Amino acid sequence: MGESPESSRELELIDAGAIEGIPELRFRADKHRAETSRWLAFVIVALLAGSVAAHYAVIVWLHLSGRAETASALDRIFEVWLPIISGLSSSAVTYYFTKERA
């Protein structure tokens, strides 16, 4: 019996040559942490600004379309949401500006 085609493929090696000039990638934890905290601070502040703008836009639209009772229900949701998102925003901004002192 002869060799199977699979066994002859396994024994065959191809020399690809030397690979040179690939720089070593370094992970800098402090740089990564600084970029992440900066990104999170901007996203949370943008979320605060966007939610306030969207709330007032919807309230104006509801009043103009004659649905004032629905606007009062939406106000209750915003009264709960505003302290949460403003607390997150202030914490993120405080951390962003004071991270060098820690």
C-alpha cells in the first residue's frame, strides 16, 4: 500500500523565510485608563445634555399638540431621571479633573 495523500501533506514543510521589522506593541495601562475616563466623562455629559434637550422638545411638542395631561406624566419621569444622570455626570467630571491627584 502506498502513502495516503493526507500523510504526505503533513510531512511537507514550506520555508516562508524570516519575519523582521515587527515592532513590539506595548500596553500602557495609565494611558488606557486616562483615555477611558475622558471618553466616559464626555459620553455621560452628552447623555445629560441630550436627555434634557429631548425632554424639553417632547414637552413643547405635547403642549402644542394639546396633550398637556401626558406632559405632566412625562415630567414625573424626568424628575426621577434628572438627579440620577446629573449625579453620574458630576462624578465623571470630578474624576476626570482630579485623577492626577489620586
